[in-house]
Amino acid sequence: MKGNTICIIMGGGRGTRLHPLTKDRCKPAVPLAGKYRLVDIPISNCLNSGLNRIYLLTQFNTASLHRHIQDSYKFDPFGRGFVDILSAEQTESGETWYQGTADAVRQNLLHLGGVTERDRVVILSGDQLYRMDLRQILAQHEKTAADVTVSAKPIPSSQVEGLGLMRVADDLSISEFVEKPKDPKVIAGLAISENVRLKMNEPEDIDYCLASMGIYVFNGKVLREALDSPYTDFGGEVIPKLLGKVRLMSFIFDDYWEDIGTVKAFFDANLRLTDPIPPFNFFDESAKVFTHARFLPASKINRAKLDRAIIADGCILNDCDIEHAVIGVRSVVSQGATLKNVVMMGADHFEILNEIEDNERLNRPSIGIGPGSVVENAIIDKNVRIGANVRLSPEGKPDGFQEGAVVVRDGVLLVMKNGIVPDNTVI
């Protein structure tokens, strides 16, 4: 099964709901948990499942993602593994960019090494936080003689807005699939049956629906036939059109899964990692999360007060107060600074002596958080320069507020990548 399985990770969306985190990078390249990128999650799930033939489809703002992949995933020639980047391109058969998930795969069939009838193709999203042994869904796919298997997550019926929902029979075959329904009657009609509920570990006093996770297993022949059509999206078109024509099965994933689709979701998912027992555990050595090996020095902490904090490599924290925060690689937090409910992404490099001299000459802050500054409920993107005695908080600011490099989205204050916040700024 391993030798006949191809993994495709979708990394081509604009990520408009994550803007401005996606202003200069695509969604899968957004930093996560201090030292990772979102794309490390699906790649690690593939590798931990023994699947090492991985294609990453990209389209928008791809430079940082390409660098990360090239620096992080290098395979020896004996394992025949790879993470291959396939960017949108113009060809003789078409000049358009990807029009959707299905269209992205269609445009790259030529580059997938020849998808045959014996192949299994696993299609994954590049912007979700979860840990899955893909061998389980592949084993069920084979056992049930499925043509297509759709991974499904039980979600309370009150929280399914914006998700594709499915009705399944007791044998988990899919009998109905509705993409992002809004009608309460339609949603109620898709509620999980009692027999299917017995396969779950969820509370019995809540109504649940099965929501598509955007993870699919296709038989190679069925995938080729399904893409020989004008349909551009798997969830909205391809899967519903296959109903009644092929054997369509669901795979129930009853564990932690977070769709990192908005600034608020990204912010909350990061801060939950600081919990004593986080819903997603990066410390699980049985299924490691891989990323770029930076070979940074250990973080240096001088008289800092820390509570529920994740501190990545290469940080310098001087006599500061940090509570409920994720501090990314090479972060510098100066004396007297206070951070509360903050996701700080760090920096791409350490400032050296001549750069520090340039900062003084240009009257600009150094990279990091300046002395005496207070930052609350915020995301600090990479290479940000926050001066001395700055006060930053989204409290009282409307969604969409912007002043210089500072914006407010989904109730979270965000300082954009490479942004400068001068001394004594109060927002």
C-alpha cells in the first residue's frame, strides 16, 4: 500500500481570511507554535504514516514556502522519498491559475508520475492542525473496497457553518453530501444516526453532524475519471457528483482537529498549545512534527517571569513578564516589557553590530519588543520592531482598524511582518 500511495497537499489558496498574516506568504507557510510552519503538520502526518511520496501544490506568495520546504525536507536516495513542489504554470493545454482544489490536481496529473489504477491518492489540506495516522484511513479504504474515502469529523450541529456535511449509513457509506449548508432544516436532517454515534466518543446529549475535513483517498482510476470533467472543487462539486456512481465511504476521525482558517482560529490554536495538557501535543515522540533544523543556540532568559509560555530556540528574554504566550525563534524581549496573550513569531536573523548601529542612526527600534512596552491579545509577525514604552491592545478597536503596521482582525491586534511601531506609541 505504501509503494502505491501518492500524497498531495493543497497549498494554493490565497488565505484571505488570514490576512494580513498571508500578505507576504501563503497559508501553509504561516509560522506555527514558535518554530514550525502550518505545512509541517500534513507533511509530518504523511511521513509518520510511512508515506514519503509527497507533492505540494502551490500558487500564491510561494517564495517563503519554497525556501522552507527546500531547507527542511531532504531525503536520501535509497528511500526514494520526496516532497516535490508543483507551482501553478501555463501550459499548452491551459493558461489559467488553479480554479479550485480539483482543478489544481487536474492541472498536475502530468507531473504525478502517472497515476494508475493500482495507485491510491491521498489529498490533504495544507492549513489544518491535527495528528492522523493515514495508514488507518488507507486500511479502511482497502477493507471496504471503497473507490473514494472522505475523512469526517463529528462536529456539534450548532458549529458546522462553512463546512461540508455528509449523511452516512450504518456501514459508513455516504448517502448525501452538502457543501456548506445554511438552512437549519437541512443541517438537522444531516444529524448523525444513533448507530453511527456508537462509533464516536462524543457526549450523547448534543446533536452532531459529520463534517468533511478536506482529506480524501481516491483510487487512481476513479480520480482520473472524476477529473475528466469541468468540475473545479472536490467538496463543492466532485464528491457530490460521485454520489451513487462509485463506492463512496466516510472515515470518522474522532480526535483533535482545527481548521486554521481565520486570524482568531490561528491565535486561539497557538495559545491553546501553552495549556498544561494541550489538545495538540508537539511533545509526542511517537509521531514527531518535522521542520527546518536551524541549529540555533538555546534561549537565554535573564530574570524573566514566565507563566504558560512556549519559548522557541535562540530567544533573548531580559527581565520581562510573559504570560500565556508563544515566543518564536530569535525573539528579543527587552527589560520591563510585558506580554499577555501574545503569539510572537520571532525573526529571520539576529541583528549584528552594524545593524544595531544603523538602527541608532535611523532612529528606529531594534527587532523585538522594546523596554517598558506592554502588548496584550496580539500576534506579532516576523521581524517586527516595537519601540520603548509602547502600549498595544485591541480593546475598544473595531474590526478592520489599521494604524501604520498595526491592524485588528477578529478581535486580535496584529503587527504586520517587518512592521515598525515607534517609541511611546499607544494603540
